[in-house]
Amino acid sequence: MVPLSEDLSEATRDFMALLKPRVMFLVVFTGFAGMILAPGHINLVLGLIAIGCIALASGAAGAINMWYDRDIDAVMARTQDRPIPSGRIEPDAALAFGIVTTFAAISMMGFAVNWMSAMLLAGASFYYIFVYTMWLKRVTPQNIVIGGAAGAFPPVIGWTAVTGQFGWQSAILFLLIFLWTPPHFWALALYRSEDYRRARVPMLPVVAGERHTKWQMLLYALLLVPVSIAPYFIHLAGPVYLAIAAVLDAIFIGLSLLVLRAPTGDYTVAKKMFAFSILYLFLLFACLIFDRIRVPA
């Protein structure tokens, strides 16, 4: 007989997996950066509540995404072991968990912090669930480009949690994540293209081929450059950030060129680019945070 405590710990791990904790980390981190970069100050307790709400809403959207995508998750090697397709969590339980957590996070943000940030949090959640997951993902190879807007909201939400209003400077942080998302995800889609083909998900490598995808990755890497260095010119960051951003951009573009030159079917560099893209975004936002803490506005 399996001890009850062991059953509970396994169930807890499965529900945590529904929240997509690896994705949640970057969401929370960029949201925290938005709070640090925003003019003004926020009470520590309210700041922690805001971060918690961003994390919960992000995780809840991930849970609903897993509920809706359970059919394609079951045929993709990368996702077959997720809690729903593996049978460890019932689909209805995952959906209920996602819905309740979403509304709890939005309500808490509104009542405890401010309603502007709560509305943005609701918009990001519903955009990811309805626009990306339920509509774009299965109908267009531009799913990641258009749907990527949902993942770009956290720094804007963090900014608004502090100020109570939208700040135009936070739009640069939004654009940074928005333009980063396609090359980041297409690097993954390149070496997982057979998975997407089996699942009939029209990712760009499946629909347009490897060569076209690689050119698009390079294009977005180049578009990232002016946006990634913009924080220096709008006085969100100093020269240290500018120098580090320039180095990171050079590496990102270099990897994009190597991916472009790689033979068809050779995904060694694509895997490296995917891994580096996560580090790229983390380091940029870490530098923004460091600059603001080191030299307060």
C-alpha cells in the first residue's frame, strides 16, 4: 500500500508541473524587472503580492493550455509525459484548477494592488488562452509571432503595479520579449519539427521549411538589436547594460548565422541557440535590474 503522504507529494508535483514552472520563472523575473524599473515605489508586501499574482496567472494559463492541448501533447515526444496525457491528472481537474487560479490571481491583483495591473493581467491570460492556444496555434505558422504578445506582458504588468498606469517606457520591455520569442521558439521548433508534424501543428519549419525558418530567425535576431539597446537611450539603463547588450546581441546573431549555414537536418546549433536564447533574455533583464538598483532613478 502506498502511503498517503507519498500520494499527496506526487499529486502536488503533478499540479506544479501543470503550472509550467520553467516558463513561469522567466515570466516572474521579467515582471519583477518591470517593477524595479518603474518610477516610484511599491510597498514590499504589495510588491510580493503582485509578483505572486503574475506567477499564478501565468501558471494557470499554462494549465489551461495543457488541458486544451492534451490531444496533441499525447502524440509529441516532448510532451507525452505531461500530467494529463500520461493520465496522472484528469482533464476536468486541470481545467478547474486553471480557471479558479486565474480568477483568484486577477482578483487578488485588483483588490490588493490596482485594477489597471489586474486588467493587464487578465488581458495577458485571456490572450494566451483564447487567442494563442485555442485559435492561432493550430491554424497559422505565425502562431508564435502573434501569440508571443501574451508572454511579453509581464514587465508591463509589473510597471503598472507600481505606477497604476501604463508607461511608454515599458513598451520597450514588451517589444524586447515580443521580438525575442520567435527566434527562441523557432530554434526549438526546428529540432522538434517531426513532433509538430505528427501533431499537425503548423509551426513554421513544418509549413515553410527549414531554410525559410532560419532566415526568419536571423531577421528577428537583427530586429532585436535596436530594441535591446533602446533602454540605454531612454534612460532605463546605463553604459554597462549597453555594453553587455551589444555582446549578447552579437552572440545571438552569430548563432543565427550558424543555424542558417547548418546543413538541413543538423540541429546541433539550433539546440545551442535555444538554450542561449533563454540566457540572453535572463541576462538582459538581470542587467536592467542591476543598473536600476545600482543607480536609482
